[in-house]
Amino acid sequence: MALNFVWLAFFIIAFLVGLYKMIFLNDIDVFSKVMNGMFDSAKTGAEISIGLVGIMTFWLGIMRVGEKAGMINRMARLLNPFFTKLFPGVPKNDPALGSVFMNFSANALGLDNAATPIGLKAMKQLQDLNPTPETATNAQIMFLVLNTAGLSIIPTSVIAMRLAQGSANPAEIFIPTLIGTFISFMSGLIAVAFFQRINLFKPSILAFVGIIAGFMALMLFAIKDLPPDRMAAVTGAIGGTMIIGIIIAFLVAGMLSKINVYEVFIDGAKEGFTTSVMIIPYLVAILVAISAFRVTGCLDFIINGIGSFFAMLGVNTDFVPALPVGFMKSLSGGGARGFMVDIFADPRYGPDSFVGRLASIMNGSTETTFYVLAVYFGSVGIKNTRHALVCGLIADLIGIIAAIIIAYIFYH
């Protein structure tokens, strides 16, 4: 129900703000801009969904081969000691646990093209265990919130954009972003655990968090001294090698299991088209609402209000110009990138200013909660998202606050 009220609120608030701007600010073009923005967003939503068809078809075919060959089940058994406590509703050795782990790994390495189809496959496997198909289970909410919490070890795209905008040291935000994304991830985990009454102090969960922290520290040690262009190349090589390795491992395991790998691949690939088409209405719905909210300037009112509030308290407000990046990231990844690039190009700031660095950390520390919610739950037809949105937004908010504090510690 939370998503229903938020969705309605986007439209109603946008309409009221639009009326105010038209009547009191004489902005007679405001609703024309809103309409054009909504139509453009509807088109974008459909294009994104159709654009997923190819990669979804390929990955779901590979995942089906991995299932038939028993590779996903082996991964699930390996993860049982950790994931059964975080996902108590999922049976031991269920293949969904293997898919969840693969999705987390792909997200952490910034491999979006692999992470999304694997994540949608994991959501489908969790949906197969769902006794009430239109209502999200605890396991689905935990998976989605940890996905939206945005655990990303290497902010490759942010570093690349800073490099393109002439930053003297594009990779300097690597360590701050690493800290920020871990705080955001832990915030999401704690929020869901609170709602679901999960004890996070169990040894297996502490070990899981420790392994993640250890892996992040290992990656940090391995690449922290590399120049930005080399860092991007090395991380791309690591991610590409892992993905190709998984594909070959699945195919070879299928061959050794004496299954018809090609036919199994085709059988799984057929799901790709169906899943991609199924998410169109959900994605269009959320993108159109976000567009109406953004085009009417509602986000500007929020940002200006926050700035005025902290200025009234006598707090340093240098962070305010970067806030649109953090807030927009929850709504739209493309919109957040656009705001960040605008800051980089603004002569008042630039990529190496405090605002530019903070915008970079925010972009790498939070995730597109509304987009992920629409795509992942839409792919399996879930309408009652329960506490998923609240927990995802808690993780985003704490991620933004953490990014601000970290930026002040490192750069102010």
C-alpha cells in the first residue's frame, strides 16, 4: 500500500505545485512541460523494458543451464550457513539463494548488465515460494532492499564521468564512496531486520557481514594505488573474467551432466521476453509519476526548504547544492547522473570542488529505489510491497546523510 500512496502523492503534489506556479508565478507553460515530460518518461520506460529483452533472454538461458546442471544448487548449499538466517522463509539448498548471491556479487562489481537479469531470476525463484503471489514475502523484501541499498565496491561509472569532466584525481572518491555504500547497505539490512524481527547478532550473519567487509578491504588494497584509467580497466577485467568464468562453468557443468545444453538454454531464454514485457506497465507507471514530480519543480522546493532550515540553525550549508543528486538517485539513476554532470560542468563548482566530490559520493552510495521496486516486483506481479519501500528509503536517506558527513570529514 505504501507504493500506492506515494505514487498518488507524486501526481497530486505535482498538480498542486503546477497550479501554484501557473497562477501565482505566471508560468503558463508548466503543465505543457509536465505533459511532455510524462509522455517522454512513458516512452523511456517502454524502451528500457524492451532494451532488456536481449540481455534477459541470454542470462535466463544461462541460468536455466546452471540450474539443470546443479551449479545453482551447489552455490545455495555453500551459502546455507549465512543466508538461511537472513532469508528464514527460503528452504535450505533452494536455488534462489544461489541466484541472490550472484546478483549481490554482480552489483558489487558494478556489472549492471548481469545484475539485473540475475536479480529478476532470483525474484522469480523467490516468488515460486510465495503462498500469496500478490504480496511480497519477507525474503523478497530482504532481497530487494539489500539490492536497492546499493552495495557497490567500485564506483566505476562515477570515476569515469569525473575523468571525462577533467578532474585532477577522479579516483579520490573511491574510499569515501566505499564507506558510504557499506553504511547504506548496513542501514537497509538493519531496517529490514527490525521489521522482520531478525537477530543480526547471530554468528552466521556476523560472519556474512565480515566476509563482505573483508572482500571490500581486499579490493581496496588491490586497486587503491592505480591511476583512474587503469583502475577502470582492472575492475572491468575482474568483472568480465568472473562473468565469463561463470558462463563457461555452467556450460561445462551442463555438458558433464549429459543434458542437452542448447535446448535447455533455449527453454530458459524464452522467459526473457515474457519477463521484459511484463515489467513495462510497472516501470512506465513509476517513471511517469516521477517525471511529473520533478518537472513541476517539487524537488527544488524540498532542496530550498532544507537549505533554509539548516541556514536558520546556523549550520554550514555547503552540502545543499549536491542534495538534488542524492534525492534524485532514489527516483532515477539517469536523473541523478544528469544533476551530477551539471555540478561538474558548473563553473562555480566542478568535479574537484567540495560539492562535486559530495555529488560523486552520493551517486555511488545510494541506489534507484523506486526503479528497482517497480522492475523487480513488477516482474512477478507483486502489488502489496509491505515495508519494502520504507526500508529502501531509510537506506537511501542514511546513505545521503553518511555521504555528507564523510565528505565533510575528507574534503572540508
